[in-house]
Amino acid sequence: MLWGGSLGGLEIRHEGEAVRVAGRFPYDTRTELAPGYFETIARGAFASRVDGDGDLYFLSGHDFEKPLASRRASTLSVRQDNESLTFEATVRSNTTWARDFLSAHDAGLIRGLSPGFRVSIDGERITRDGDLVHRTITAAELIEVSAVTRGAYPTAQIEARNWQPIGNVAARVSHRPAAFRWR
């Protein structure tokens, strides 16, 4: 399985014991993975799995022993449009690795976003220009997306934003003393 990251980010919002995580992985972004070796994930390359019914996972560090959310558990939704792959996950802090991930993110240690995938048969084009190699992935089987310390694509990052309460939660929060309100 291959892993990659790209321009994009991960948004994290705390909702009590659960945390909402949203991420974006833009397509058609050329990235140098190693000196002289470039890779681009083409628009819609993950369509077969994103549009299918099969399970997908949100993991900590590409580790299947550290799942944070999954489509089968109804805690992960994955979509795509012409520009990017996007996902939204609900992470509950009821496992040690979820607490570790959330703590590491809060400390600024985990900011990368990286998809794990298998390239489909005939799902890549490789071109050479002298010593430069460029691989374009046109079709791949997306298996998971991971929060990582450093993605294969250096510009991938995680971003956290303040969560603004709405509905019943807003009503409960508005009755708390000011010291207990979100900022």
C-alpha cells in the first residue's frame, strides 16, 4: 500500500467527548517525494472506493491497530468533487490511541494528512524527462486516510478551528458561567 499527502488540511472541532475532524486532499497537485521523483494524484483517482459501499478508515499513523473512525461504524463520511477528496470523521476519546492522537494534535505534533491506497492495474502514467520521473496516479483503491506527523507531501497539514455551538448544545453552554464558555 502507498501513502501520500498533499495540499490540504485537517480541521478539528471538540464536541464534548467526541471530536469532529474534517480533511481535504486536493487532486492535481504535483509534489516532489524524493529528489527528481514527482507524483500527482489525478482528479477523481479515488472514485471507485469513495462512491462505493466498502468500508474506509480514518487511522492514526496508517496503523490499522489504531482506528479513529470508519464508514462501517457510521463515524466517517468521504466525498469528492472535481478539486479534492474530503472527509469528515467523529473521533471519540474512549481509546488510548484516540486520546494520544488528540493530545499530539493539541501539542502541535501531528499536522499531516496522508491517504493510504493501492494503485489499480493501469492506474498510473509514468513519464521521464532526463533524470526526472513523474508519476500520475489516475485510478487507485483508497483504503484509509491518516493523521500523521509528517505526510509524504510536505505541504499537507492539520488545522484546528474553534467550534461554535448550535442548537441544544448552544442552549446548554449559554447557561454556564463565562469561565466555562468556548472562546
